[in-house]
Amino acid sequence: MRWRAESGEWRAESWEGNGDRFPGPSGIRRRAAKPLQFGGDRMKKAFVIKSVRLLLAAALVVLLAVAAGANSLGIPDAEYQALVALYNGTNGPGWTHHDNWLTAGAPWYGVTVTNGHVTSIDLSYNQLSGAIPSQLGSFTNLRNLYLHGNQLSGAIPPELGNLTNLQYLYLYNNQLSGTIPSQLGGLTNLQGLYLDGNQLSGTIPSQLGNLTNLRNLYLHGNQLSGAIPPDLGNLTNLQYLYVYNNQLSGTIPSQLGNLTNLQYLYVYDNQLSGTIPSQLGNLTNLRNLYLYNNQLSGTIPSQLGNLTNLRNLYLYNNQLSGTIPSQLGGLTNLQGLWLGWNQLSGAIPPELGNLTNLKYLGLSSNQIVGDVPSSIVNLVSLVPGQNNSVSYNGLSSANGAVLTFMSAKFPAWQDTQTVPPANVSALAFGSGSVVVSWTPIAYAGDGGYYEVGISQTSGGPYTFSAPNRTASKSATQLTVTGLAPGANYLVVRTVTPANSNNQNTVTSLLSTEVYAMAAGVKSYADGVSVEIQAVMTAAFSGFFYVENADRLYGIRVVWSGPTPGFGKVDATGVLRTNPAGERYIEASGVTPIGSGSVAPLGLANKLLGGADWRYDPATGAGQCGMWGGKAINNIGLLVRIWGKVTLAGRGWFYMDDGSGVCDGSGVRGVYVDAEGQSVPRVGAYVCVTGISSCDRYLGHVVNTLLLASSVDGLPPPPPPS
């Protein structure tokens, strides 16, 4: 109640606000005034004087009460005014809950008072908007400040650095902007700092490294830039470090390896570069390590194999190179391993088969090649589907169990592998030319080609060049020209260039090595050193013959050493031509290298020997043909002919099949050299197997058969009807 004069009279008025009686301006309404009657001027004056004195006394009491901090919450006025500023500055009337705020009632919603001080404010998810008032720095006894999940905007007040007793600061999921105040580094009692999900920019203050009691540091989902401060390595009590989804650059500080209590390290979705520090291998309590979607390079540190408590290791979409460390096979608690979209090469380590708890394996879009290890079938916990992928590499397998497992866990995985072609063969023709053939691979998309590598030494190294490439991965053969004299060992590999499915060029392993056979050897001049690999078909005193598997070409090998057994041999030496005109290799070395056999080629007598083949009398290159020969040259081949014996002597005989062959001696038929073997009688019908060779008679080169096996008798032809 108060008094005021009106029309010469004093009237008493009472104030009422929001149903509560209290002196103050908020929400008041005035009741109707009732006049008081006084009896005389003296009485009126005395009453006025007394009333004034009472009013002054009451005012003094109010002033003293305010000075002493007496308010509805029983807290210091500075703290009270800070709450008022928070209410007024963040649209208090629009809050979802604002029970008792700015009233004499207590408690105020979300405010905890202990021993006359505000110790906790929890206004999370309460529709606060506007800026955080700097007056909040007055709560020197505050332990918890929870303002997350609102629409707060503006900067974080530096004055929050005065809250030296604060243990938890939750400002996440707002619209805060500006930089993180360095003054927050003074909150040495802080255990949880949550600033994520805002629009904060600038760098992470190095002063946060002073918060040695901090357990949780959440800065993700902002626009922070610059480097991760090495000072964060001082936070040895830290368990959660979330700085992902920012614009951070620079390297990952090796000092983070000091955070031995860390359980979750999330730095993905930034612009970090450099290598992964090996010191991260010290974080033996780590459960999740997420470094993906950065620009990290170098190799994966083998020390990560020390993180035996790790559940998830996500390193995908970086620029990591080198091989997958075998030490990762020691992470037996691992459930997710994603290494895709890097530049990893080499094979899948067999040790990954130890990860029996693994549910998700991502290795796609790298340069990983070779056989899938058989140990992969141990990964029985893998969940089939798109979360598991080994696509767009160079992986293969011929193991039935592996193929069954891979098809179940990684459907259609073989359709995107850059692997070497199968069934590679080489057919030599002409001087220095070879046709290399193969079966194309399944992965024909995303461009690419096959290329043939050439070496003069078995096992390489091989030379690859642009002229020896195909136009696409659909090709089945390539003609290779310009082969150097001597041995030529050939391999084929597949190349898929960088494309939308893989940032890398993937080059397959090499195919099975093949050899440019004897025809290529004969195309060189006398005196050239050569090496061949072919199947031995017949052996004679001081020499033997070899032939390529397709029976197109063969050559004599003169060798003074022990005759090798039948099968595949490697022969080195120098090309020569004997007086009869037949090309041969004067061997300096002969080595058996495997099994093999060649069936004889059946010929009519008149086709034996054949015509010239790329013959150059000046150099001896090629092979001269027979006198009057018109067929394809077959000197050196294992052949089979038949006919009637027309003349015989010790170690020789002629046989005629009626095709009119004559060497100029007057005897019809082919001359057969059967030295050391039984000779059939004249008039007998026989079939013989031997080597197509040649001799000189009366100045002409004539065909000759070197008998390589026993003579088979034939029944005489039936008489003409």
C-alpha cells in the first residue's frame, strides 16, 4: 500500500501483480482508490509526517535488503541480475518452460541454488534465442551450464572464462558463431566441453590444452579451421575427442599419442594432410579411430596393430599408400575395417583372417592385387551387402572355398577386378613378329587396355611400351613387332585407368610367361645369339630337334653335351646354317625345364620340306626351301609320311606315295635316313615318323626325312577294280 494526495485528499492504493502482492512495476494493476477522511488540519499534518517517516524507513529497509542480496532466490544480486539478463536477453517469455522466473517464487525453472549461490543452470531444449549475455560470467560458483539444443546465436562471451568452478559447459546444437574464446582455457575444473553443432569459426585455441581435467571435448560440426593444436596432447584424462566435420588443416599432432585414456578419436571430414602419426599406436584404450575423408598420405602405421581394444578403424577416402600392415591382424576385437578409396597396393595380408569378429570390411577402389588369401573364409561374422566391398581392385582366386565365400559376402566382386588375362599364348610369324592371344577379363568397363611386356630373360624384367597396347579390354590378341634378336619372353597385363569408380590407375599382376618360339629364331641372321624354349621331338647323334607346341616351326640344336630327355628344354647358342642349307642352333647350353610333347604332322611326300621362308642368302636369315618346293616350309618339324619302299640300302631307303617326288637321282620317292635302324624291304608299304630335313644333291636342296622311330608296316592297297 502507498499514499498519494489527490484533490486535496490522501488516498491509499494497493498494487497487485500476477496474483501475487509485491511492490514492483511488473504486471501491476491498480485497485480503485477509496478516500480517507481526516478531522482537522493539525491531525492531517501529523498523520502526513508520520506516514512520510514510515515510508522513508521502509525504503531504507528495502535498500539494505538489496545491498545484502536478499531476493527470492537468496543469491547475490550480481548472480540475480545475471539471471534476469539471461531471461531478458534470450526471449524468456518465449521459453518452453520459465516457471517462477522473475517472480518471488522459487525455485526458478532450471536453476539450482546451493549455499546461496547458483551452481547449475539447465535450460537445454527450451527455445532460448538471442545471444548469451556476458553477465553469466558472474556465476563464479557455477558447476554446470546446460544451454544446448536451443537457437542461441552470436558469439560465446569471453566472460565465461571466469567460471573457474565450472565442470560441464554444454552449448551444442545452437547457432553460435565467432571464435572459441581463448579464456575458456582458464576453466581448469572443466570435465566436459560441448560446443559442437554450431557455426563457430577460427582456430581451436591452444589454451584448451590447459584443461587437464577434461574428459570430453566435442567441437565437431562447426566451421573451425587451422591446425589441431599440439597442446591438446596435455589432456591426459581425455576420453572423447570429436573435431570432425570442420575445415581443419595441417597434420595430426603426434602429441595426441599422449592421450592414453582416449577411447574415441574422431577427426574425419576435414582437410587434414600428412601422415598418420605412429604415436597413435600408444592409445591402447581406443575403441573407435575415425580419420576418413581427409587428405592423409603415407603408409598405415604398423603400430596401429597395438590398439587391441579397437572396435572400428575407418581410414577410407584419403591418399594412403603402401601395403596393408599385417599387424592389423592382431586387432581381434575389430568389427569395422574400412580402408577403401585410398592408394593401397600389394596383396591382402593373410593375417586379416584372424579378425573373426569383423562385420564390415571395405577395401574397394585401391590398387590391391593378387590372390585373395584362403584365411579370409575365417571371417564368418561379415555381413553380406554393400557395407562390405573389395570392388575395383585387382583381386582373384582359383580356390573353390574362397570363391564360394567371397560370392556370399561380396556379391559380384569378380566383375570389377583388373586381373591378368588367362590362356595367354604366342604365335611367332615373320621376322621379329609375334601374335599374342588371350581370353579377355570380365571387367570390360571404365576404359583400359592390355599391354604386352617383353624381356630377353625368363622372369623379366619386362619392357612395356605404348605400341604394344590394345585399344580396349575387349581385345583378344595383339601383334607385337620389332622383337630383338635372341630370346623373347612375353607377358600380358591389364590396365584400368582412373575413373569415377576408382581414383587410381589399377595395373594387374602379370600373366603366365610365354615364349616367342623357333620361327622367330630362324628369322635372324647367322651369328646371332639366341635362346629358345620348346619341346624336344627327336634325338640323333650330336644333335636333336625342338618344336613349338603349335607345330608350326622347329629347329635343329647341335649339342655336344648329354642329350636331354624328351620334354620342354631351354637352349641357348648361336644361329648357323649347315652345308645342306638347314638352319640350326650351335648350342652353348641346354637345360630341361618341364614336360611336354608334340604330335607329328601328317604330310604327303610332295609337301615335305616346302618352299623358301623369308630366306636371305646374304645373311642366312630365314630358311631356304626345296628344289621345286611349293608348300609351306616345314624344315625341323616332326612329321609322318607313308608310301611304298622303292629302293633300300644299309641305313636308308626311298618311299613313294605316288605324288611324283624325285630328288634327281632317278629314284621315285622321298629319301629316308634310317641310320642305325632297321630298313624295310623293297615293295613294302610303310608309314614312318621323323624330322623334315634337307640335303644337297647335284647342287640342289632336296627333301629328306630323318627317321625318328621304328617303321610301321601298312597293308598293300587293294587292286584297282
